[in-house]
Amino acid sequence: MKKFALWLALAASCGLSAQAQNYPTKPIRLIVPFAPGGGNDTVARAIAQQLTTALGQSVVVDNKAGAGGIIGADLAAKAPADGYTLFLGGVGSLAVNPQVMGKSPYDPFKDFAPIILLASAPSVVAVNLAQPFKTIQEMTAYAKANPNKLNYASNGNGSSAHVATVLYESMAGVDMAHIPYKGLAPAMTDLMSGQVQLMFSSMVAIVPQINNGKFRALAVTGAKRSPLLPNVPTLAESGLAGYEAGSWYGLLAPAGTPADIIRKINLESAKALRQTSVRDSLTGEGAEVVGGTPEDFARHIKIEHTRIGKMIADGRLKMN
């Protein structure tokens, strides 16, 4: 019986290479392509804390903001493919920027190995309290009467906030001025001061500010209302039938990272997403836990790439 148990243990260990079994032997860097304080940062730190415990090595969040996520993505794409550099990718870095740039410094399919889709989150239309409009219908009427007079913030060109706002402009038939920032935190600072009038922001990180009365929420961008803001209608309910947008967050590694290491990180990340503390942390800020296999995440990226490509081809999504 002991010999059989030993055989089972050896058979299980054969599923991972010696390299993966010993991995990691030093700290891991998790590159986040936006400034601290936003939704990307919140998700990254929640998963990094759990992976640190599970893997026995520190997973250190490294914020590399700039150029709408391009700087961080390019840095991650060119890092050694040894499992010690991970990247938190989203719609901007993986589906928008590579298609709108004349010559992207990285290829989202050739330069990255998907690991796991961690979470998704709708956005919320948050406005400065001094603005005269209190509903989407009123904001649309104001924007039509004052073309390009409303300044809207985003956490970078090609970010989920930018995409969501462009979709609104297209469907509502309005034109507003885009002011991109290096992250959500500086964008929220200027929204609060009135330097910009509105923002389609990921719910992660901004909901507490809304509940504290710092911003007014006009609508959410998901297909249904958020349990965090049950009295706030969707954009579809507000006269834009079929509108749906949001952000998503996933872990990737540089292409060429050993498949066994990818699988190990996927398994430990999936376990982390099942932890009550992680789920509560993410759902408490408006995000929905996803999970799945590397192949699932790869398919998701392709679908989003196609969706954004159509928006670009239609002339609806342009960079400032």
C-alpha cells in the first residue's frame, strides 16, 4: 500500500517539470501598466498577496504607467520568459493599443502567454457634483447643445474608460473632449476638482468615492444594474438600448515562458480566486471573479480584439 501511495505521488509530480516544481526561487514582478490607486492596481494587489502565500515568494506589484498602458505592456513583453515577470493586461493594452498605433512595440498574441482571466467589471458614469445634469438623458442633451464643451477623463488612451466613452458618444450622437491620464487616481483627482466634468470609470476603486458623496453616478455600463449601486440605472435603461461595456483584468507572461510554469500560476491563481477574502475584496468593489484556463483567456482576448477592431474600422475609436 505504501509503495502504491508513493507511485501516486511520483505520478502526480511528473505532471510538472523539475523547473516548474522548484519554481519560484526568487521574487516575482507583476507589472501593472497604470498608476497606483485604480482598478488595475486593486486587482493586482489582491491576487499578488494570495500568490505570495501560495508560491512562497514575494509577488511584487510594479506600476509602470504611461502611454495608455503601452510602456508597461512593452516592458513586460520584452522581459525574460522565465516566470519571474508577470503582466496584468486588459482591453487597452491587449485589444486597443496594438490596433490603433501605427507601429505597436509589441504583439498581443505573439509576445504574451495568457495565464488566467481574473475578473471583469462594468464601468460607472461619474460626474463632478457641480454639473447641472443628473441623468444620462440630461447629460446627452447638454452635450448635444454644447459640442466638445464637456471634458471627460480616462486612465489613458485606449483604456476601458476611453472605449466605454467613445461607445457612448457614438450611440448618443454627441462629441466630447477626451483628456487622458496616466491612471485612475490622477483622473479622479481632477474630476473631483472640476478640471474635467465626467468619467466612465471602472467601478473598482471609484464606488467608495461615489458612496462618500464625492461624485454623482448617472449610470452603469453593464447589461444589468450593479448590486453596489442598485438605484443607478444602466445606460441601456437610460435610452441607449444595447449599450454594454466594461473592463477586464488578466494575468499574462512573456511568450516562451515554460508551459508548466504557466499552468502552475494558473492553478494557484484559480485557488486564490476561490478564497473568500479575494472574492469579497473584488466583488465589494464592483468586480466579478472569472477564472478559467489559459486557453479560455486566449479566446477572450481574441474576441475582444475583434470587437475593438470593428469599432476602429467603423471610425468610432480614435486616439487623441
